[in-house]
Amino acid sequence: MIKSKLINAIPFVFSLAIIFIILYLLDTFQPQAQQKKYQENHLKVFVERSNQKVTQLYAHSQGEVVPKQQVELKSQVDGRITYVAPELVAGGHFAKGQTLLKIDDRDYKLEVIQREAKVAQTKQNLERVKAQARIAKQELAELGRDNANALARGLPQLAHAEAEVKAAQALLQKAQLNLSRTVVVAPFEGVIRKESVSIGQQISRNSNLATLYATEIMEVSLALNGNDLAIINIPIDYYQEDYNQGIDVELSAELGGNLLKWPAKVVRAGGQFDTRTRTLNVIAEVKAIKSLPQILPGLFVTAKITGKQVDNATVLARTSVRPNNRIWYVDNHNQLQVTNINPVQRNNEFIVVTGLADNTKVVVSSLVAPLPGTAVTAIYKEQEEIAQIDAKASDIQISDLTSVAAVSASKTP
């Protein structure tokens, strides 16, 4: 019986032996894992090198163009309009001294004739009074009355006659002036902004005829805050009588996809601060230049005002400046560091700073919870732009190849 049990256990023992042999072989000949050297994964950041130089600062503002000289043309006499110049329309150009309209002058000519007759009459009366005064003087001398009063000598009569002549002459001059006012002439060279006249229209004194403005000089009022005033470095009561000595300004406006520019000069300050915005308006004048398009009233323009120059300044991307006027930069050991900067001027794209060493690798990419001393890999912004250009070029080439392949496929029968 024991022998029978031993015979039955032989397969089980044989199986265990095979299992142990297999495990031994697997343990002896198992593949060894390849060990790789640990490489630290550095954070990649985009940087740009700082470049110290003399930097020109500009103040920026906007404003509406208005004429420096504009008048409301009014009638100085009553009457019916008999002539209107072809240029007396909205947008019409006229020259200085040009006749713009005429008023019926017949009544005024008749009045001049009447006044001339009155002058002649008073002069005749003056001569008669003078003769009477001479006769009275002779008679008094013959009678030996050297102390006769002024009335006996005819002096009051003579003064009255002379006054009547002057009064008649004044009325004649007034009549002649009214006659001349029946012809309305342009006071300067310019453009008609609006008009309200027509031939045959009856007008009265002080009737509005037209609005004219001179094209020689236009003005733009530009609002500046305290920082802008510091940049252009002018006093708040600035006034420059000589146009050529004013502060340079470049005015620009986009019309129909074209960018138009005009040179101008800041010649004076507005004289008061705006109580709502606390800004000071400065006035820029634009002189007409034949080689440039005429700048028109109502046009909204952007102004670039030349300010002072700053030595050893650096222009950085706006994204490189962190809160509290700090920047992150990469040092010579390729580690992140932080420092403070002194901003001089900033806009939506750039910031001008001082106090930054030359050739500093300034970080322009965004950082999440950065720490000084963090190891980084610096990628220059120029390399990023080149890579983007190459990627765009590759996309264009792939697109072109795809189009060629599609055309070829369509031609294959």
C-alpha cells in the first residue's frame, strides 16, 4: 500500500521539480533593466536682450480738427439778393476779397444822392453865414464897438452852419457805407461751411448768410495728463508766439484704408484744467501744405507729440513687466532672478525703463509661481519669431503641395 502511494506521488514530485527548474532558469537568465542617466527638465522661457540707448519719448493724444478762424457772415443792410457767387455753396472755395453776393442797391444809391444834395445845401448856408459875419464885423468896426458880444458878431450862427455841414457829411458817409455793404466780399481765403441764401431772397439786417472758415491754419485741442506734460516738458501756461518754435506734433488719421499724416506744432496751452478729467488741453496748429491733402474740420485725428530724450533707457515689451514694477531675468547661470526697474513711459505694447543693465536677458513669457534660483532654458524671442515664420512657410508649402496633388488627381483619367 505504501508502495502504491509512492508510485502515485511520482507525477506530483516530477511536476514540482520542473517548476523549480523553470523558476531557476528564469531567475538566472532574466534581462537586466537598462539604467539611464537622470536629466533635469528645465523650464523653458522666452527672453529678449535689453539694449540701452538714447530713447526719444512721445506723448499721445487725440482730438478733433477745428478752424482757427471761422466767421458767421451776416447782412449789414436790408434788401433783396440780386447775385450769388457760384462758390457760395457748402464746400465752395473762395479767395480773399472775392464778391460772394450782392443786394439790390438802388435805394442806397438814391440815398447817397440825397445826402450829397444836403451837403451842398449846408455848405452854401455856411458861406452865407460867413459873409454875414464879415459884414457884421465891418459894421461894428465902423461904429467903434470893439466890445460887441458874440451874437452881434455872428459867431454862434457861424458855428451852427459849420456843424450842419459836418452832420450832412456824416450822413453822406453813412449812406455811402450802406451802399458799399450791398456787395458782400470774403474777408479771407477759405471754404464755405454752410450757406442759407438764394437769388431773390429778401433779407434783413443781421440775417445769417453763410459760415466761412479760413484754410490756412487749423487747430486741434489735445488733452494731456500730468505724465504727458512731464514727457513733453512744458509749463502749464505754455505759449509760443512763433509757430516755428512750437513743439513738433505728427497728426494722423486713417481714411479708406489709407493712413494720412500732417505735421503740426503745439503753440499754447488751453489756459485751464478740465474739472472732470483733470487734464490740460494744449493747442496744436496745422498749416496748409500744398503737397499734402487739406485737413478738414471735424476730422478726428491721433497726435504723436515729440517729448524729451532719455539717456541709457531700455525699451521692453509690456508683458515683461510684472506687478510692482519688477521684471524676471535669466542670469549667467541660467537661473531665474528678479529685480526692480524704473518705468519712464508705457503704452499698450512697450514700456521705457531706466536702471536696467545692458544685455540683460529679460523674461517676456508668462510665469506661474516663479522662484528666484529656478533653473531655466532661455529661448530668445527672435528664435520664436523665426520658428513661427518657418512653421507658416511649411504650412503654405504643404498646402501648395496638397493643391498640386489634388489638381493632378483630377486630371488623371
